[in-house]
Amino acid sequence: MSLRFRKSIRIGKLARINISKSGIGASVGAPGFRIGMGADGKVRRTVGIPGTGVYHTEVIASPKKDKTKPRRTCQACGRQAGQKDRFCRHCGARLAT
């Protein structure tokens, strides 16, 4: 069992800022329906029945991972080469364009 910490600060009637061990998040919504962005960058939608403790949370967006271009490989030796390299750094063979 892990120890959790959260402090929620209301801003107006519909918004709040949440502070926890993992960072700062924000959420907006009325009782029964809320959309929030957590410290992990995920956007969640929460729908529930107010006063009962019954609710459902769903992740509707996640932060995009940085996709790098796939590295090229040398046809002669099979090792990886840089995107701008003209010759293989390992065997010296000319790389295809």
C-alpha cells in the first residue's frame, strides 16, 4: 500500500487545481461530469453520480511520444548509419540515398 497526497484548490464554481506528489493538474466541470489534465499529461473524463462515490474515469488523450526518424542501415555491414551520412562509419561503404 502506498502513501498518497493530494491538495485541491477551487477556482470559482467549476474549476480546480490539484497538487499531488507527482505534480500539478487541473480540472473543470460540474458535479457528475468533469474533465481534467493530470500531472502526467493525460486528459481524463470522469462521469459519476454525485454523493454516492460511484464514478467512471476514462483517459481520452495522452501526451504524444517523441517519434524520431528510423535510422538507416548499411547494406554492406548491416550496422546503423546516421540520416545525413554518405558513407558507413564502420566499413566505409557508400550508403544508398
